[in-house]
Amino acid sequence: MFLLPSRRSLPVCHSAINSRGIVVKSGQMQACIDLIRFSLEVEGSSLEDEQESQICSVLDGDLSADDAVETIVRESSLDDNFIPSEEENGRYPSTKTLVNYFNIQERDRLRMLENQIVPFRFAEILMRPLPLKFDFETLKEIHSTLFGDLYPSAGEVRTFNASKRTSFCKPQYIGQMSQSIFSKLLSDRYLKGRERDQFINDLAFYMGEVEALHPFADGNGRTARLFFYLLTLNAGYDVKWYEMDPDRLLEADISAIDGEYQSLVAVLSDVVVQ
């Protein structure tokens, strides 16, 4: 089930029947807003009232995510004369900025645009039926939807080494390791039918494995967070995002990469509910 109130008074999203014919109640919409807000906080940003109101319109079915993104692009006067190159899965020379459709080479400016666009794609995915499979293809599809407006590399596997306080899986092993992780997840029936403590322990394990895999050039945290939230719902549980501490989660994720799962288990134990 989805949870109701957040920690402060927010614009109320009304119940609606979305374009797929699914009845979406206000509590479910609030849970979506809580997750989007949390994901922005992890990125060092925040959900402004105007943006939240527009996301509510997407969740209500009154505004499409495509239209919302098109408005952002138009009003930002972005350079959309993208010229494909061999470096589409890489960064611009002498920068840490990923090649993008708008030729933006200033990383901070690109991050700001991400934080405007990606929340609408979060809402779009959250309004869909739950995936039938929680495999590597689903993870890549989520990444492609979240970041496809910005990067030609969206949904594509990373082709270069990556690290952040620790080294992630080398690109030549991502295919092999992803097959191992998601084959095991399938054999574990996507964690359905587990008691709460066992579910949290197993969820922490798989979250740590995917964090270490780090299959994409960027956006791994947001993609994995949404993937595992959908998996959690599919298993009959929910997450109290409004009680999650972003810094605590990040530290726990890093520990899990090194095989120390107790910190992540402790974080999840505080917020996973049935």
C-alpha cells in the first residue's frame, strides 16, 4: 500500500484515473511526491512549490510528463542542435560533464536542468503498472526514461572506469556481474513472500550489489532507488521516504559496496513498512 501524510503541509493531489485506467488515490500520490522530494535532496536540491504543483498535475493526469519537459526545454532557451559523435557515452574533453543533447558543458548548469526534468519522469514511471520483471533490462529502461531527455547514453551501460570514495565494477565485467545479480534475484522471486526482517536483509544485499555494479555513466543512485522502490511495492511493502535521512542512506550504500550491510539494514528497518 501507499502511505499518506508527509512531514509538512503540501499541495493535495486529488484522486484520479490515469491514462492506463488505474485509479490513483491521494495517498499514493503523496508517496510519489515524498520519493521525488527525497531524490532531489540526495542530489543537494529541493522540491519547489511550483514544481511540486506541476508534478501533482502529472500524477493527477492533467499534464503529461512530455509536455512538462517540452515546456522546460522551450523556456530555458536551450541549444538543441545536437550533433552525434563517437563520444556519446563519455564526457566532453577536459570536463566531468556527460555529453548531452543540449551541448551544456558546465556541470552545475546541467545538474540544475536534470533536477528540473527528471522529477517529471519519476512521476511518469510511478504512475505505470508495476514491472512484471525486475531484471537488468528493467533497470536500463528506468534509466533510459529518467535521463533520456538529456543524454544519448541514457539506458546504455558505462564504458569507462568509475569511482566515488570506492571503485565500482569495471566496465568489461558489468555484463557478467549483472547476469549473476539478476539471475539470483529472479531465483529469489523478487523477494516476494518474505517476512519483514528477511525482506529487509535481502533488499539491503541487492541494493549493495547494484550500487557496486554502478552500470551507468551517471544517475545510478536515482535509477536504483526507483527500481528497488518498485520492487518493494511488488513484494507487499512500502517505504516512508519522508523519514529517510539522505546522508545516512548514502553512507550506508557505500558500506554495502564493501560488503558491510548492517548500516543499510538499520536504515531500511526504520522506513520499510507493510
